[in-house]
Amino acid sequence: MPFVFTKNNKFHYIASLLDHQLGLFDGISVFDSCITNKHLIKNETQEFYVGGRKAYYTGRYYIGKLLDVVNMSNGLSIMDYVQEYSFGKIYMHDAVPLTQVRVSHLRIPPHYQMGGMVYLNRIRKEIVKALSAKASYFDAA
């Protein structure tokens, strides 16, 4: 970042992951939570997505890109304790259970045909297709 690309003979300048031209994320969300005894932080994003012509798709926004996890008792980042995360949970290691935390993340809509999920699904399909082609090649050999 930043970068420039051309589309339909027009230059587009992208300065941020939140740029509307990219369409990856819908904004930044912040929520307070507690680390469970299983070393998890559940997605407690307050923003709620309602979509579709008849409001068919609803749900909390997903965790798209984790920005920070802060221990609220001392204000220090504990991102080093993040093992991995998914759309709905953050998995911690060596973190003290029941620690109050503040989580900030870039949010994505909870629907596979919206925003950044479209790109993820396209990438996933290409990976599956490539793996299938390799498996077929080795099966034939």
C-alpha cells in the first residue's frame, strides 16, 4: 500500500485496505470480551449485517483481519498470544483465562456472496481446481 492499477483505461489509487474500490472490508469493529477457559475469544462484534432483497441474510459481521487484542487491565497488546483466528473465534495460547480484552478487526459481511468473501471463494475454487488437476495427474501416472 499504496498502489495504483488501471481498469477501463482509468487509473485507480488504493491507499488503504478499507478503500471502497477494493471492497474487501466494510470497516473497523471494536468489541470487548473475555478469554474463555478454553483460551478462546468469541466474535462479539456489535455491527449486524442485514442483506438481500427480503433481509434474508442476517448476522454479526465476521472477523476479516485481526488488528489487535489488548489486555484491558494494563492496556498492553497480547497479539503475540494469538495462535490463529477464524470468522467467529480467536484462538489464544498461553493467555490467562478470564482476562478482559478489547479486540479490533476489519469486518466482512457474513455472507459468501458479499464483499471480500467473493474473492475468497474464487481463490478457494482455484485452489481446489488446481489440487484436483494434480491428483488426476498422479492417479493417471
